Amino acid sequence: MLISGVFDVALNSVELEICSLSPIIMARIKPQALLQQSKKKKGPSRVSVVTIAIYGLIVVVVAFFLFASYRHWTRRSKYPIEDTFSSAEHDSSFGDSKKINIPKYAVLQTSKGSVTVELYKEGSPEVVNEFVQACQNGHFKGMLFNHVIKNFVIHGGDANRPGSTEDWTSRGKHYNQLDTSLKHEAFMLGTSKMRPDGGGFDLFITTAPIPDLNDKINVFGRVIKGEDVVQEIEEADTDEHYRPKAPIGITDVTLKTE
């Protein structure tokens, strides 16, 4: 009985000891478990193989689209240049007889004022083409009216050409496309039919009707504005050779399509 009592007392002591240690052990175990559990929650989630494949496919498609767009725009910027050169070569093959956008009007700026001339680009295309080229080359800038014959013509050009103005206009260059049905009126614009070798483009403006006008000059236009300026030039004082005593000339020529 004594032994049994001692054993019970010892067992109770052990139980009390375990109970007293239990909170300490649990306190140590619980934080470690919570720590591992939090690590599992905070750990990086795994990306699936399907997601990686989808993103990779998107990158490939975008790269292909950018490359295709680059090829398209580089080719597009190349072809117009080639077409331009081919068109230019094609146009040049027609020769100088075909001109594009030939001006319809010419404004002669003179020391007495401006004179607007309508060009007969359909009736006399060859002469008009030569006149336009001469304007573009600055041929008429500074040209003087070297002969002024009252009630006949005023002439601008080379003052050193031999013979009288009427002799110069008697014969000369032949044009295939020249309208000879033009009215023989005043204020018509023409150029000499007879030109020396290497001679330039001269100008005649009639100041009175000339019956045989087409036999004398190649008419390619008419004055539509500035008739008073032409008449003022006609009234200039001249010497016995019909040369103005005071210089009168053309300062510039402006071409207009409308």
C-alpha cells in the first residue's frame, strides 16, 4: 500500500510537470508553424507552361507585323522614285514640240508701264514655245525698243541688224504650225521671220492695222491690257533711223497660266 501511494504521488507529480511545460512547448511550436505557413503563402506562384507559350506567341506575332510593315513602307518609298524617272524619260522622248502647261499670258514690264499680252498657244504653238523659253532664260530683261515707227510698229531687239525694220520683216523662218488667219489689227505681238545665225528672239508690237501682217512677222499674241503704254512708247521722239532718243526698254517678263 505504501508503494502504491508513492507511485501515485510520483505520477501526479509527472502530470503536473507536463502540464506546466505544455504551454511553453506549444508557444515554441506555434510560431514555427505560423512562420512556415506564412512562407508558403508569400512564396512566388508558379507560371504555367501554357501562359509562357501564349506570351511567346504574342511576341512573335508583333515582331512579324513590325517587320512586314517596315518592308512595305521601304518598297512604297522606292517605287514612286522609279516611276518619276521613267515618266520623265517617257515625256522627254516626245521632244521639244510637246510642252506642258504653256502659259496663256505674258506681262511685259517696261520703263513706261506694264503691257499684258495674250499668247496664241494653240494657233502658233511653236513660236509661243520659243518665246516662253526665251523668257525663262531671261532673254528679254534689259531689251530696248530700238525702233519705233509711228502708225506701224515698235520693235525690240538687236539695234545693229542691217537694213530697215520693214526689210527685216519681209521673209525668214518657216513654222509648220502657224495660224495665218489672225486679224490684221493694231496691238498684235509678233517676232521677225528673218533671223541671223545665232540671233535672238525679237519682238514687234503693231500700233496700226497692217494688211500684209502675216507676210512680215510671225504673230503669236495680242495686247489685251496696257494699250496706252504701247501708244506712249509710240509717241517717243526718234532720230532719222526711228531710234528713240531716250532709252525705252523691257525690264522683266512674267508668264501666267491664268
